[in-house]
Amino acid sequence: MAYTISTGFAIYFVIWWITLFVTLPFGVRSLHEDGGGSPGTDPGAPIATRMGRKLIWTTLLSAVIYAAGMTAYYEGWLNIDRLSKLIGMPF
């Protein structure tokens, strides 16, 4: 089965979103950890999220994951026969 460009973009988009949710909590400091905050603010509110840095890391990590998946697919490591044997179901 050959992938089209739109299918490749869709797969990359899903991988990118999953990777974004994985990278979001890294490096975030809360008001409680910093010892600051005004009265009435949530102590768990982040101080600086550094979203630009996280978006760059997300793009790089998802590109590596996508490249590994596509390499495995085109080399034949991910096909329906192999995966059905792996989980013990005959195809």
C-alpha cells in the first residue's frame, strides 16, 4: 500500500500532537515552586511555559518518530502478516 502525501501529512500531524502533549510538562515551574504569586492566584499556574522552545522540540521529536516509522514500513518490518504473527492471530 503506497502512502500519498496527504496521508503522510495526516500521520505526521497525529504524531506531532501526541508528542506535543508529551513535551508540555517538561521545564514548567509553578508559582508554588517559585515561592511567588499574588493572593487569589492559583499556586499551580505556570510562570514561563517557553512554548516556542517546546514547539521546536516537538517538531524535531515527531520528525524522528515519523522517519523511524516510515523506515520500518518501507523496509517491511511493519506489515500486516508480521504484526498478526506478533500478536498471535493468524491472518
